[in-house]
Amino acid sequence: MSAFEFVFSLFGLLLGFSLVEVLGGLAKAIEAKVRPDKAGAEPVRIGWLTPLLGIFVMLDLVSFWGAAWIARDLVTAGPRIMLGGLVFAGSYYLAAHLVFPPDPRAERDLDQHYFRVRRIVFATVGVLFLLQLAYWLSVPELAAAFGKPAVIAKTATFAMFLTAAVAVRGYKANLVCLILLIASYLYDYVL
């Protein structure tokens, strides 16, 4: 077993649970919409913001998973890596857990839930982004990739979109930020 396989066996499990949290939250929201809890009850309004936040968090998780694979030959199994990975994967789990409410029927409007949790989720993802960036820049073999203008531009653009997502107010501005964040990932994945 390589050091990467040893270290990532724990973190892959936590990251997988994070994906399950988002997908399970979406499933509960859809179920609450199509099966109201009592006769005559108003169905849950899912809206766009919370599902898009879920898509963004899942894409960000998959992006980290891919970045870990790129760095796999440089990973060592030691207490710092284990603790750092636990904090990293645990933070992703907490952010993923917040995306959807525990009981969508109690919320009735998931856009309102989005506005309560969005800053925590975006700030968590932002801190993880900065930590990952710092790690990559501290490892010479990985830092070499950041000398390319296209990588610098993509990284700066993502940071700008993420910062805007924390700062903006209002439905339309948040919708635009989410679409831009998701589009930045889809652009990377497709092209």
C-alpha cells in the first residue's frame, strides 16, 4: 500500500460522505416537494439557489479529489498530513452538511435557507481553497504548474467569483455568482 493509498483511504471516505450529504439533502428536498407532510400543506419551494450551491460544493469536492490525485506521488504518511487531511476533509463534510436543511418541510422555502448558510459554506470552501493553494505553492513539483498564465488567470478568476459569492446580496447577484462558479468548474472539466 502506498502512502497515498493509506492517507486517502480515510479522506476519501470523508469526502464520499460529503457527496452523500449533498445528494441526500437534495433527495429529501425533492421528496418534501412531491410528498407534502399533511393534506393541504403547502409544498416545499426548492428554488434555484440551494440546489446550485449543492452542485458547486460537489464540483469543488471533485476538484479537490482530482488535485489530490495529481499530488499522489508527493504525499507522505505522517501525523501532519493525517491531521491536515482530517481538517480538510472534515471541513468539506461540514460545508456539505449545511447546504440543505435537515428537514426541508420545516423550511418551506430553500432560498431562505440558502441565505442563512451561504456565507459559512462559501467561506469554508474559500479557506480550503487558500490552504490547498498554499500547499501547492510550497511544493516545488506542484508550484511549477502555477507559473503558466492560464493557470494564474483561472485561479484568480475563481478566487474573485468565490469572494463575490460571500460578499454579494440579493437573489439575482447570488444566482449569477453561483452560475459563474459552476461554469468555471464545467469549463475546466469539459475543455
